Amino acid sequence: MEKYVIRGGKPLVGDVNIGGAKNAAVAILPATILAGGKCLIENLPCISDVMASLQILSELGANIRMVSRSTYEIDTTHIDSTEVSNELSRQMRASYYFLGALLGRFGSGQVAMPGGCNLGPRPIDQHLKAFTALGAQDSVEYGQIHVRAEHLSGGHVFFDTVSVGATMNAMLAAVLAEGTTVLENVAREPHIVDLANFLNMMGADVHGAGTDVIKIHGVKSLHGCNYSIIPDQIEAGSYMVAAAITKGDITLHNVIPKHMEPITAKLRAAGCTVEEFDDALRISRTGELRPLKLKTMPHPGFPTDMQPLMTALLTLANGTSIVTEGIWENRFRYVDELIRMGANIQVDGQVAVIEGVSALHPAPLRATDLRAGAAMVMAALAADGTSEVDETIHIERGYENIVEKLQLLGADIRRVEIPANAVSRAM
Ligand code: EPZ
């Protein structure tokens, strides 16, 4: 196990390259199954969730060739299994996308109940509702979800709640179903559009991604293609917070400024200067941080995955901020860590009231989940002195080379191996 040791208090200055979007990659990789051929996928982030997805594909029988750190050739012609192993499916939430992809191509798929960040209840009833509308049946036994269908045909789904995962899974299952599928009240995140573009590159007929109705005309077969994944909105937003919280000046490369708009607007309101270029964005702060009111919502609202990072930032604002979590039931678990740094935060259910303080103090910190872990890193970068962040395995699920990227921006951060006996004593 590793921890990060961070000596904070320095402004971060310089350039950073943003990697491919995790939440697009973890759907596009299973989607290659539908090609039954060779796909070349570029701009894959080098993170553990991507490595787990590649390993699942390989276990199912796909042939995988690494072309470079961020490009893989995946040949799914000879996949001969429809069951994802227990151990790999539990490693990440997104293993549920294998259900839709395997069901779409083979009429059967099985995964263990997915793992991932603990953000409160994470049901998959809307995924199953969509599969049922296409003619599939499902069963859950010993923690395994099995979906199967004799024949998939187009259906009409009105989702009860806006769900990224259910929208993508329904798309995966529907592209090869016979007839037309209409999905209403769908998620509109940039990664939904990216998956639709990828499916269409493979020969699918998907319309409306990015709006709240998606129409899919089923096709008989798909084929392989070359595809480059969009940049990661949340990784980019995290480096924007790094500049904002340390009074730094960072230029982000390989971003789509349009995708960043909900985050850019809030950071400007908090007193940062943000300049937008074609595929880059520069953010700096010289003055004081202003408090904000923000509520997380499905896209194009403010993204929930930025919520812990913004809360960390607002601990240093000059005044009272109110952050409302509109997606997950339990996404403030990390607040106790910030309080140990001297932050003044009261949480009542889905609402956090943050009284800004003049400084955060270094402390031993825990990454309670992926984005909360990133928020701890940012808070530690702002605190004058040495902090340690434990359980970094969560952070590395979603941030490629975070330590190296921060070092290039001038941060004093390093990975330190925790000896095995120290880990067992601490448990
Ligand atoms: C995706 O999770 C992301 N994960 C999450 O990012 C992100 O927080 C979330 O979307 C919201 O943007 C991946 O893409 C792998 P949802 P997902 O289905 O798809 C309820 C990160 O940090 N719901 O949009 O699992 C659910 O309980 C991760 O990168 C149902 O009720 O989220 C939640 O309240 C964490 N029934 C809301 O919908 C369902 O069948 C949104 O969940 C499905 C969801």
C-alpha cells in the first residue's frame, strides 16, 4: 500500500496534460465486444479502472495489444465467455457495462454485483428496467447478476431517474436489437455522447445523445474502428481546483472548454480568472476566494464528481458557502478529514454549510473514495506543512500519474510505500 506525503503551501504553476475520460473509457472498452472485430482505442487514461476493464476483456477471450501507454488494439472476434469473473467485477463499479455489451452481442451476460466508490445506495434497477424493455430477463443469485434474452427487440424506456450508467447500458444492449429503441429521460453527460459517437463509428444508428431522448435503430452487425476518447472533465476540473486553492496559475492542455463550462462558471464566481482556448484552458487566482452556493445535478448542471473538490476549495473562501449534493445520498463522508485540517463545515443530510477559514493545517488524511481522495490532495497542497494521504488506491482508480503531474506543476508530493506490517497493525 502507498500513501502520498505532501508538503503544501506553494502555488502550483505550469502546464498539465489532461488524460482521456475515465467514465467514457469504462463504457467504450466493454462496447468493443459489440464489434466482434478489431478496434483501436486512443487516449485511454492510464488508471486502474481501465486496466481492470482490459483484463476483463482479455479473460472473456479478447486479444489485446498495447500500442502505447494510451492506445490499445482490442480484437473481440473470438470472445468465448459471457461471464465476468467475480474478482474483477467487484473491483470497479463500471463492470456493469459488460452486462449490456454481452447481452447485446451474445444474448447473455453475467457479472458480480459491482463495487466502486461508496457514495450511498447504488441500485441498478434502471439498467434492468431497460434490459427488460428490450425483451431480456434477469436474475440475481449469490451476488451474481445474470441477464439473458432469446431475442432482443427495440423497446421504449422512460427512466424514473436520470442515470449515466443505465443510459449507457441501455445503448449497449439496444444497438444490435431488432427494431427501434427510444430512451427517454436519459443522462446527457459528455461521456454519453462519446459512447454514442463510438457506437456510430462501429456502424450503429444512434441519434439524440446529449439531449434527453435517444433513439436507436438496431442494425444487424457492427464492425471495428479507430476511436479517440474525449478528455476527462473531472480530471481537468481537479487541476483547476489545484490552481484555485494554491493561488496558482495552471494551463490545462487536451481539454474541451465547452465540457468545462459548469465548473468554469463556478470557479469564476469564486474569484478565479479562466481563459479559454481551442483545446486548452488557463486558470489563475490572485485575489481572495469568494463563497458560493452550489448544487450538484445531472449534466449540464454542476457535476457531483467535483463536489468534494469544490467543498475543499470553499473551506478557504471569505464567507459562508452552501453545497448541496443532488445526486448521491452519502457523498460528504470526507468532511471529517477536512475538519481535522481546521475547516469549519456542518453537514445536515445532503447539505454542507462551510464557514471559510483563513488557513488549513496539515494533517494525516484518508482518501475515503476517488474524488474525496483528490479533494484531500488539493487541501493538503494548500496547507502550510506536511500532510499525508492514505488509501491512495482509490485515487489511482481515476487519476493517471497524479503525483508526477502535480510534481511538474511544482508541488512537493511523493509516493511512499507503507510497510505491510504497519498496514496490518493499523487495521
Ligand atoms: C456515474 O455513476 C459515474 N461513474 C460516477 O462517477 C458519477 O458520480 C455518476 O455517474 C453521476 O454523474 C461511472 O461513470 C463509472 P448514475 P453511475 O447511475 O452511472 C440513482 C466518479 O467519481 N440510480 O448516474 O453509477 C443513483 O442511486 C464516479 O468518477 C438509481 O436509482 O451513476 C444515483 O442517485 C463516482 N437506479 C443517481 O441515480 C439505477 O438503476 C445517479 O446515478 C441507477 C442509478
